Amino acid sequence: MAERRLFGTDGVRGVANLEPMTGATVMRLGMAVAARLRQAGRHTRIVIGKDTRLSGYMFETALASGIVSMGADVWLTGPLPTPGIAFITSSMRCDAGVVISASHNPFEDNGIKLFARDGYKLPDTVEAEIEALMESPGLEGQRASSGDVGYSRKIEDSRGRYVVFCKNTFPVDLTLDGLTVVVDGAHGAGYRVGPAVFEELGAKVIAINCAPNGKNINDKAGALAPEAMCKAVREHGAHVGIALDGDADRLVLCDEHGEVVDGDAVMALCATRMLGEGRLAKGTLVTTVMSNLGLERAIKTAGGKVVRTQVGDRYVVEEMRKHGYNLGGEQSGHLVFLDHATTGDGIIAALRVLAVMVREGRPLSELAQVMQRTPQVLVNVKVDRKRPLEELAAVGDLIRAVERDLGDDGRVLVRYSGTEAKARVMIEGPDEGAIRERAQAIADALVAACRA
């Protein structure tokens, strides 16, 4: 497989208007996507959607220009959650879906994510082929003739289609009548569809951070800053808080007391119910190496098992599809219910939890107790360069010493971010103070070893 340099674990990402996220590079990316997915005897059609970042307009235009120059057609959704764009791509039988978003990053950043015609993210191999095409001098020669360029059109009802799709995943015999729900839209792609879904199913919705201005996406709001949601739940006496991230493929909840319930707890809650009902495929939950040991123990106690992958919801989905599993996700809130969606979907995940709350008549604070969390510490540090960990002898010695001390009561995970110049050190163990000190020591050693 050709090496990927532009694409990370979740597409192309960077500061807007600096390489690689410039209009010129993104236009060439559009050309390469259209050229790679072109099929003989079929007119290529590609969906483009975005979140609410100011730079989204620039990249939407650049992508569309590149795609239509190759003779393919473009369908624009406007601001729509990433899973909504995956759904539109599949339902319209388009050849690809392109999402313009940097997810949970600040507004200065932007990115490009690609979906295949079936609504699943493109595999690494295809992304590598697209990169190779971008660098090929022969790409220019594949442009369409002046009479065969494509066109660009707006899908006027894309939000409405996605709202209906989400509501159809909720049990038909249930409603949200009587529930008060805080929805934090992170000033992002879910700012309209999020509140609409829950309101149309009967809930009283308190919408916060749903007024995007192009620069406030994720700014002290949404899944990465759940404090605003928690405060609103307490102030309004709500039953639950729902926080989405910038592209609404991630979910963080809080219970009626304003206490945060993360992706691990949601997976434990849903997986144990699905196990009891015989609906968890092969009795298996798929998660990443970052998920808490408490999740693994909860699933094992309920009679199931956990399979772990590297970090990234795309790898969770690949494992699920490969082996026929139907539930997976990440501690960070990417939750994938393959019976209902092809990728992480914050709104659909929230609906699965709300269905359990309504059916069992129990508050989220009780339901979340299905999992007892092992103390976990995560230290993120900036690094000048990402040296292979196996070359860092001092760091390796520290890691092995901690692992020996923890034994079966904990674990150590050290990795580089797939989207940022950062290293992440995670340790789980019975004594939070002790593991925090050790995590910081490993992080300090990493920074020193990776100095330019």
C-alpha cells in the first residue's frame, strides 16, 4: 500500500488556509476523489456536507470545483452532522460523500473526511490511492471536456431527511413525553437537527450553544466542554443532558444530577441490555485501547466479551464489519450502532439511551452504575517529532516498570495522536495519585526523547 501523508486516522486535517488545508490543495483533492471513483458507464455523483466553520464555505467551493472539473456532479447538503452526510450518500446511491469538518477542533482548523457509496468511511488503501493521484502529473489530463463538466446542486431538504432517519431508529412504541432534555449543539453541525429530533419525539428541549457564527464551534461548548450542559441540567431540573461535538458524530451525556456519563458508560449500559435481549451480535462489544478496564469487566460479568482496536472510530467499524459485530465505540463518545447507522452518531446513540430510560422507568444516574470505573489518568503532551516508540529505550524502561508494578490491576498505553503533534500517555490502576505521577514521568521522558 502506498504511504498516506495527508490522511490521518480521521481524514485530512489542519489549520484553514495553510497547507494542506488550502483551497488549491482541496480542489486537487476533489479532482482526485472524482477520478479515483469514476466508473465506466456510470455518471459519478458526490455529496458534500460541512459543519459550521467559517472556512467551510471556501472548501465547499474548492471541492465542488475540483469534482465538477472531472465531469462528476455534486450535491450540497449545507451544515449537517457527519453521520447525516453518510446517510444521504447511501440513500441517494452516490459514489462518495465528503465531509468538511475538523470535528472537535477549534474553528481555525478544518478537515476532509471521505465516505464510500455504502456510507462507510473509505479504507486506508483507497485514501492512499487518492493521495497518489493528487501528486500525479497525469491528473490534469483527466479533466472533462468543456461540454462534459459536472454540475453542483443543493439538496434543499437534507436536514429533514436526516431528522426522519434518526427518529425511525427510536422504538415505535415509545415517546419522550414528560422528559426534559438539555441539548448542547456545540454551535456545530447538529445545532438544528439535534433539538428537532428530540422535540419531535415528545421531549421538552432546552437547547444551548445552538447559535453558530462561524467562529464559536466547540468554544467552551459541546462534548469536549460538558460543563455548560451539566449546569443547564441542574438549573432546569432536566432529566438528562446531551452534548454533541462539532460534527455531531460524538456524544457525551450527563445524568439528572449534572454528572457526566461518557462513552464507556453508554456502551456498558447499551451492551448489557442487548446481551440480555440476545441482540448483541456474537455477544461482543468492540472498543479501543483507550476504554476503561471497568467497561471490560462489566461486559464480562454480563456474559459478553470485549474486542479492542487501535484508536479511531474507523478502526472500530472495520473490526465490526469484518466479524459481524453490531455495537462498538470509543470512550470519547464515538458510538456506533451498526443496526441503525454506518458510523458514529451522537443523536442516534442518545436515542438508544433514552429508550432504555423510558422503557425501564429509571434515571440515568442509576443506569450508569452498570459500570464501575477503574481510576484512569490521561496525559497529553506536545512533541517536536514522533519518533518510533520502540527506539526510545528510556521511555520503554519506564513503561515496563509501571506495568510490572500494576500487574493485572491496571495497564499502560502510550501512543501518538493521529491528527495532532501530540503524544498521549494513559495509565489505569487502583491508586489515582500514584498513576498520575507515573503518567507524567513517562510523558516528560517522551517530550525529552522527541525534541527536534
